Amino acid sequence: MENFNFYSPTEFVFGKGRAAETGSFVKKYGGTKVLIHYGGGSAVKSGLIGAVKKSLDEAGIAYCELGGVQPNPRDTLVYKGIDLCRSEGVDFILAVGGGSVIDSSKAIAAGVCYDGDFWDFFTGIAEVKNALPLAVVLTIAAAGSEGSRSCVITKEDGMLKRGIGYEILRSKFSIMDPALTQTLPAYQTACGCTDIMAHVFERYFTNTKEVEITDRLCEAVLLTMVKEAPRVIADPDNYDARANIMWAGMVAHNNIVGVGRQQDWNSHGLEHELSGLYDVAHGAGLAVIMPSWMQYVYKHNVLRFCQMATRVFGCQMNFENPEATAVEGIQRFRSFLHGIGMPINFAELGAKEEDIPALVEKLGIGDGKLGGFMELDKNDVTEIYRIAAHASL
Amino acid sequence: MENFNFYSPTEFVFGKGRAAETGSFVKKYGGTKVLIHYGGGSAVKSGLIGAVKKSLDEAGIAYCELGGVQPNPRDTLVYKGIDLCRSEGVDFILAVGGGSVIDSSKAIAAGVCYDGDFWDFFTGIAEVKNALPLAVVLTIAAAGSEGSRSCVITKEDGMLKRGIGYEILRSKFSIMDPALTQTLPAYQTACGCTDIMAHVFERYFTNTKEVEITDRLCEAVLLTMVKEAPRVIADPDNYDARANIMWAGMVAHNNIVGVGRQQDWNSHGLEHELSGLYDVAHGAGLAVIMPSWMQYVYKHNVLRFCQMATRVFGCQMNFENPEATAVEGIQRFRSFLHGIGMPINFAELGAKEEDIPALVEKLGIGDGKLGGFMELDKNDVTEIYRIAAHASL
């Protein structure tokens, strides 16, 4: 096991009706003037924004608001948010939404405290040293951003998608009411479930030996998703299934399932270019990329894929032909994703094979390699995109 | 799933050689005058206390010290610690040791900030509202107190063992170096492993339905212990096995494996009277009590015990006779504990059957019942102690 630090100081406030406590928690964490940041109109129409405002009013906390966050949140709105926070004297950011809203909020929180262009953080020119405190009222189980240190923003000029991670960007408190996710369309729910599983797999495939506790915790989240995701697609109002998925989404990404070892994250890298270019949902892109990545890399450690196949997808180990078990596990994962309504190849996603050179180019690997479970050069990623283009059940 | 809050703000600093960073972390968390609190001479002899002092010196942090914490830490030393902190102007407690030292430190941290008798917290007369910040350098994987809100102290007058839990008692940072545990005697190592598994089982046996994620996380820790505990007994210098166990011990008790549902804790209650009366190791007491508790209560939910038997102990499910599977799982747990060198009945523990009425009396149930997975009255706990007195493989 490698040395590590683990720090997840967010207070999670989980369960039905908890959004009514927003005001008292903002007060507890010192906010006096809040920016309520959200996405489209659904949070307004559902009455959630109204409930949050009521709760802030009751706690005597002032606020302003900024809606309009899109999936794959844009730098353009982040600039607007930073300006608004400065002109209004905001000292606390409240993200009401999913991963995109939270990430936009994190970028605003960091940008307000920085004199230069906040995009500097994403190009590596500057580091995040200060940020306004932020908190979350979560409306979709997916990104895990409510408990994570990460933040992904898309630069509209060129649709360049880039991510950062800082402890200071962790949410002070995150209100997680599974009932708020019951009205989500099935497709979005399934995208979220895929993202959650992907966050675990990025940590599961490692070259570090002997980290049994982290392996088992990974498998715990994956087994939960294998049980609960199809159930919630079949029965969208199932509160318990929603609750298990929502909590699994946090556990999948606050890094408790990743400590003590090297991680991968190449599927996320390859997917970012897809959703950057076509503006498709991140989870849908992952459903196409991740099993294809697995198909390409499994020979790097066949028995590790057998572990996934047997422990997570219930395959019988073929001791005479371990490779068959590894492949069966990958195929079961793809079938599972297809079963909850996810695309499994470029055509179903709306991507085009002829764009592969452009996708590879945007990854910016040059003559180098992407690090991770298996190092990938330009030819490797081209081949993975090709597998993704043609994948079938 | 039930509503819950989850808050685990401790910064975990895990791995080889990390104790050298103690000083810089104390500084980060605002300590200027530290009480170094520890147990017997082993922490001094091993050079750990010296290394910690060196690290504090390098960070320019003043300190005083108080050793002598015993297993089942006593109120008498807590009073001494409180006096010392007040006279020396201590503003930060550093526990260098295991669960007993950490719990003694927590009691001191709370007691310093309270005008009355600190034992008031344990009798319910007063609540802990303030506490000095505290941190941990861990030397044994067992109690999980390095990441938990709980604190158990024994009143020497009458050997009365009582526990409390407050968020404010969580450690600011906990340095966890598995290498520090490599010199532990096998018996203490095994006691720690038993305690870790017991912390999970107390949360695993619940009447709340449909909390798959918490079930699976419980099983992740238990499966890790089933693999690693015998390995570390056979090969005490195995760093990776030590590391997995040490991290499992934290995960087992910061409550991530307990959220969203009712918990039990009756085995801990019954054990506290045993180790209070005979001053035996807490883990050894649990090894005797917990399988006996399981044997008495399993009919309350046979299939839940089948889940443990099949998922954790690898039993084949007997679909024609589920009770046989439940009983087999319990018996495998007992055999497992015996295999790592734990006592399984009163004789092996050094307890006496004729003391059962006294043990029951000290529990203070009166005509009431202990709540939990299955409610227990006086007759129930008498029967559990009797099973524990006579248990065999």
C-alpha cells in the first residue's frame, strides 16, 4: 500500500426533506451573503429554489442568484458568477443542482479569490490557494462533486474540457435528498449511475498490489450499483433505491475507494474529448468509452479483470481459461449499461468515427503517453476510440 | 433508508514514517502548547515518543507529557490530565497510542473546558459543548477512536465502564503508520482485529431494510479482516496486511459503515461489564460475547445471518434449511476468532459463570430492555452470558 492522506471534511446532510435546513447550515458555516447558483428551470419549477430561499430567509441570510448552468459547465458563466459575487459582496456559494452546477460553483468560489483569469487554474498557470466557502443542495446522483475535491469546466471557445482538484474546493456541507431525484428522466438517471460506476473503476484498475480494503470498498459500491441502478430505472419512485444510489455516488468519489494506490482516469480523459466535441452527457460518453478501454487493456492484468468479473458481475471463474472470464466480465458490464438505457457505441452516442483523429489530437498527447493502469500513446487511444465506435453486445 | 448526518472531518495521514510530520500538522491545526498523552513505556522505548518530540521541537511547539494510560482507561488519570492541562496552559492534546490513550485524551480535552466533574458527561448530567482540539499518532489498529466520535472511560471506583459520543471529540488529524504496529504481540493484534470486526457487526445487524450500500461497505471491511487478520498473525512483519487492517479499523468506526439505519451495540454493552469486572482486553471480551449474542438472536432474522454466512464467511446457502446456514456462519466466525488466538468462552477469558448475576446487575437494565437489533431484557442477557460461558467450537 502506498502512503496517502485522506481528508473528507464535508458534513453530509442526507434524507427526505433536508433542504429545509439549508439556511441553518449556511449560518453554521459562516455565510452571510449567498450566491444561489443553479442550472435550467427545473430547480425553479420543482419549487426547490423557492424552498431554499425560504430557508435562507428564515435564517436571516441575504442572497442573490445566478441560473443557467449547462451540462459540461462553461467558462463564460463562471466569469459572470465571479463578477456577480464581487459586485454583490457574496461570501458563500450555494450550488443547487448536480455536478455541473457544483463544478461551476467551485470555479466561481476559487475565481473570486484570484486576481487573474480563473482559467489559469485549468492550464496550470496558477494554483488555487483561496476560495469562498461553498455548499451543495444536490439534485442528481452522478458526479460525486458534492463530496469531492474535483472541478471540471469547459472552455466554450474550442469546447476544451479540463479538470482540477483541490482540498479547499470541498463542499462545507452537502444536502442530499434522494426524493429530489425521483423526477429525473430515466436517461439522466442512467447517465448518473454510469458516472458513479466509472468513478470507482478509475480507481479499481491499479498496478499497486495488496490494497484489499480499497478493492473491497470499490466492489461494495459497484455491487450496490449493479443491484440498484436497474431497479430505479424500472421503478423511478423507489426512494430506497434512489437513496442507495445517491450515497453510493458520494462514496464513489470522495476518494475513500481510491486511497493507498495509483489510479487510472484515462477513460475520463478520453470521454472528456467526446463530450467536449459533441456536447453529449458525460455518463453516456463513459458508457461508450469505459468498456472499450477495458477491452483494450485487460491483457495488462487478466486476473484483475477476472476479479471484477467474479466479484462484481457474478461470473464463474474459468480456471482453465482466465481470459474468457475477463472478457465475459467486460461484456457483462457493457450489457448492464445497455440494459439501463445507455449507448454502447459511437452511433448510439451520436459520435462519428471520422472524428477520431480530431479527438486524439485534442487529447494533446503528442509523442508522449498518458499514465495510469496501462500507459497509452496516440496509437493506443486511437484503437480504443475505434473499439468504441464499433462496440456491440 | 433513514435520514442521517455523516461528518468525518479528521485528516488521515497514512503510511510509513509519517509520525515525523506530527509537528507540522499540530501547527496547521493551531496547537501551540501540547500535552503528549501516552500509555506504558513501549511508546517511549520504541523511540516513538522521542520522534514525536523531535518533530514538535522542529516545528517550534512547546509540550508537556503524561504517560501511564492503562487498558480500559481510568477516570483517575483523566483528572490528572485535566489538572496538568490547566496548570500548563495546554491548548492541544496529542494522543500517542491506541484506543485507550485516545479515549483518555478525548475525556481530558472535554474535561478541561468544563467547570464541573468530567464524569458528569458519562452519567448524562452534562453535555460536551467544548473541547480542546486533539490529534492522534496511532500505535494499534483496533478501537477506531482515531476517526470516531466516541470515548469510553472506566470509573476506577466500582470499575464502571461508560461511553459517550460527540462530533467535537473527533481527532483533527490522525497519523497512522502501520509499521508502528509490527512489534505488537500477536494477542494484542488479534484483540484489535476482533474489535474492528465487532464495530462492523454492531452496525450490520439492523432492522432497517434496504440499505444495500451500507451492507456492502460493512461486508467490504469484514472480508478484508477475514483475509488479513490470519495473515498478520502468521507473519507479523507483513506491512501490507498491517496497513489493510489499520485502515479497515478506521473505516469500521468512523460510521461510514453504519449510516442510514438503526444499529445494535448490545455486544459492546455486555462486553463492557466483562472487561470492567475482570480488566480483560476489550477485544478478547468481544470474541467471547459477540458469537454468543449471535447464537441467541439469529432467529430474529435468519436470512440476515445467512447473508453474513454466505457473503462474509463463504458458506454455501442451504436453501432447504436457511437456519443451518445461519448457524454455520456464526460457528465459522467463532472458529475464525479462535484461529487468530482469541478466547471463545468464559474459562479461556478468565471469567466466571457464577459472576453472571453480578454482570447482569451492573448492566442496570432493571425491568426494562436494551434496545437494538433484538430487544434484550434481564433474562435475555443472562442467557447470552451463559452461552458465552459454555461456548465451544
